Amino acid sequence: MVLRDKTVAIIGVGNMGLALMRGIIDSGAVPPERIVIHNKRKERTEALAQEYGVRAAESNAACVQGADIVLIAVKPQIFTKVLGEIRGALGDAVVLSVAAGITCARIEAELGGVPRVVRAMPNTPATIKEGATAVCGGAHATELDVEMAQAILQEISEVVVVVDEIHMDAVTGLSGSGPAYIMLIIEAFADAGVKVGLSREIAQALAVQTIRGSARLLQVTNEHPGRLKDQVTSPGGTAIAGLHTLEEGGLRTTIINAVEAATRRAKELGES
């Protein structure tokens, strides 16, 4: 996908918007001078424009004028307000939204006409180019529109396409909220290491690398996680003793319930 001749407008340059802007620039996919940004804090907009060589816009409407792709990375609470401000200036741009819970249908209704909308659900590791993101196209988005969105997002994350938007709430519950679950597990690992005599520094370092390395092993081998688990679990050994305790505590059920609860909450937020 060639994006070099496209103009990209970014509304909202907080953590996620900034990560996307950096990813686009670092990849060389779009020259900085073809990127236009606007943030509610004028001083931040101007500072980032100077630092990265992008263009600063005076308003959301000015930001999207002439753009081929409009990336909206603002909080859901102000999303409707932003759509109202850009409605008359949008033109034929593809709208790429990373707002949690805001459906394509809602964006289309707010904008009116036949806007080409692509919805994405990234997660916080995207800020260090290690994200997991799902995308889906709205009623009027073409296959090429979805590919353009993928081309932008793949600079900061692994990207999967979800055909049916109804599953985006499940994405929010799993990968969108998932980093919080993993951080809690890492914290628990480190606490456990401290309890059995390790220093906090060593315990956390081992916990982080164990999770990182295990995930990479699964990714590289493409084995079923159960098989890799079995490779660590020798008869009468330490791993099976620990696994027995985890199963006794209902770890699987608890994680499944957490994803299910987060999915329900994502749906509720979208409906509200």
C-alpha cells in the first residue's frame, strides 16, 4: 500500500495519536509535511509540529480540509463534538477511528451522507510499536480503505481484520483491556518472587522476561500453548505442582470471566 502521496490528518495527539504519528513518520510511509495535526491544547500542537516537521492546524475543521485519511484519536466523551466540527469540511477522506466503543454506524450517522469509516481497536503497547490492533470497515468503506488503515496501523502493531463489527467489543475485552491483566500478572509474579526470598528488582526482571520470552516462543514455534506448557511440566516436578495450584484457584475461569466482563462493559459504553 503506497501512502506517500496521501495527506493524513490526525485529530488528538495524546498517547495513541502521537504513537501513530511517530509510526507513520518513522516508517517513511508518509512524509512529515503531508501530516496535519490538531490537539485541544494549542501549545502541544505547535510544539509537536516543530519537533516532527508536521503541520499544525488551528482547528479540527482546518485539520481535515484536503486530507485523504483522517485519524481521530480523541476520548469517546468528546468524539461526537469532534465529528460535528469536521462534518462540513471532511470531503471524501477515509475516517479512521481508534475510539473505544464508538461504532461505525454511529460515526456514519453523525457525519451524514456516505462517509467511508474504518474502526480500529489498538492497545497501549502500540505506543512502543508492540501493539495488537483489530480493524473493521463500515457500511461504505471499501477494501482499499481498510487496507490503508492497516498500512498505517501496522507501523505500531500487529493488525487483524474483523469482518463483523459486533466482535469489536470482544477485541476490546481481550486485547484492548488485556495489558491491564498482564500487568497484574507480572505484579503478582514479582510479589511471589519477593515472598520466596528474591529481591524486588530481580523478581520483576525475571517475571517480565519470562512472560516476554514465553510469548515469543509461542509466536515463533506456532505450537499450541498446551504443548509448550507440557514441555515444561515433568512428572512429579515443580511446574505441575504450581499448575495444580493455579487450576485449584480457578485461574482459567477468572481470566475468561475478566474478558467476558470487559466485553460487556465495552458494549455498554458503546450503547451509552
